Amino acid sequence: MSQTLKVVAVSGSLSHPSRSAVLVDTLLERLAAERSVEVHRVTLVDIAAQLGSVLSAKQAPLALASHLRAIESADVLVVASPVYRASYTGLFKHLFDLIDHEALIDVPVLLAATGGSERHALVIDHQLRPLFSFFQAQTLPVGVYATDADFTDYRISSPALLERIALATQRALPLLKPRQRVAQPA
């Protein structure tokens, strides 16, 4: 019997509806079909105003601080950002600037991104992997990139994208396990 995984899903889009959010939700559905998961969602469009006004984690209002704690204590992260000017969104980066630099050591991270065309597909390897490598997180082997053409009315309509999602989650499953929780001294 497998234990429940604490999965934190971060959607870096600043709009609603969002293809990045749809991609995250589909990845979560695939994981949940295979494992018991408890999901905490962090949606940048919903916290943008709070996040943009905070310069350090110590200044974070309670609602934002709860998202930061969830990220720092996750067993698994599923992250996606739309591509803006060849990178992830600025507030996506700012969110992770507020995360303790040692909190994500060895945490598996499933990477995803969306963009207007295939030209931005390398954002996963050239932008997202280095960001999570800084944290010493374990970026999972298969990232998922989607273009606008993969969606119809904010629903995935591309069989190739669905196959890529299935491959990414199947390759991730053997690497996912609950984190060892170390008891803090009293």
C-alpha cells in the first residue's frame, strides 16, 4: 500500500483561463490515477498582487506564507509556466525567490511549460531545470512542453501532447515517494 504524496502544483500563468493551468491539472490527473495524492495548488494569477508586493518570505501575508510552506514541505512539485520573452514569468521566479534555498533538496519536480510555438520548447532545459538545480531538487527526466496548437478552447486536443504527459508521469512514478520528515528539536 503506497502512502499519500503531498503534491504542490504551481501554475505560473497570469491569466485565467490558462493553458499552463490546464497542463498542470492534466499532469495531476495522471499522477492521481496512479498514486494517492494530496494536492495543494498555487496559481499565480490568484496571488499576483500579494506576491508582487512582498520582498522576503518574512513579510509574506498569512495566505501567501501558507503557499510558501506548502512548496517547502512538498513531496513532489508539478510546475508550469507560460513562456514570456524566452523564459518563465517574472512572478513565477519571484515566488521561488521566496523559497528557502535548502527546502527543496532532492524533491522531485515535474517540469512543464506552454508557449505560442515550438521555438520556445527549450525553456524547460535552459530555464526551468537550472532554476530547480539551484535548489538541488531532482528535476524529473521528461518535461512537458505544449503550444497553443495543442489546445482547443483551453482543453488539450493533441494526442501527441497527451502521450507526452503519459510518458512524463510514467517515468516519474518510480521516483516519487513521501519525504522523510525529520523531527525538529523541542
